[in-house]
Amino acid sequence: MGLLARDIMTTDLVTVSEDMPVREAAKLMAERGIGALLVLRDGRLAGIVTEGDLIMQDVKVQFPTYIHLLDGFIMYPPAAARFETELKKAVGATVGDVMTRKVVTVSVDTPVEDVATLMVDRDVSRVPVMDEDAVVGIISKSDIVRSLAAEG
């Protein structure tokens, strides 16, 4: 019988809450050398936030409109106010603002081949591993590659 998710998952989980500022989440990922954080609400999986979520925040900042007048540039005031508000929102974004809520998960008993197929089909690099309602691990693409290398 082949390997199961429980055999290759990482169990040293780094979890955060939805109200953590994006900047702190990025710092935590960098310090721990990881590419994703599991987001918990009341001890249950609420989402996942990845490096990509932090880089491509769903906070779109529109740059203000400038008016060219007599060889000078004047910022159109309403645009300036909106820009400042959006910029503050982008800087103040929390994990809850940028996380993926519909998380692709697998069971501890899912065969590794099925985990790999799911990652490709859903275009995800990591999947949390569940035992009933509890998140007990996470599998990354590199975990799959290591397991294949070990088998060979």
C-alpha cells in the first residue's frame, strides 16, 4: 500500500487569526521560512493565507488622476482623497482581508497520489490535512517531491 497524507504531512503548524495585520503575517512567514499560514477561528480552519495572497492583495489601489496645466501637474482633489483612503486600507489589511476562505483540504487517509492530483487539478501548492474537523497537518508540493524521491 502506498503512502498516505498522514505519512508525509508537516505537523509543526503555524496558525494565525484573521485580525493579524498582513505585514506581521509576511514577517512570520519570512522568519519561519514557510509559504503559508493556516487561519483559525475558534480553533477551526477558517482559511489559508499564502505568499501569493500577501503579494497580490485583493486591495486595489487606484492612483490619483493628474491634470496637466501650464507645464505643472495638479492632483485632482477627490481622486487624492480616495487614493489616500485606499492606500491606508492596503497598508492596514489583515489576514482576513486577503486569505482564501474556500480551502482545498485532504483527509489524513488520502493517498499521496490523490493529494498530488488534487494539487494539480486545483492549482494549489499546499493543502491542509484534516482529521475529522481538526486540522492536523499541511502538505506542500515539496513534501510530495520528497516522498517520491524517498520511494524511488
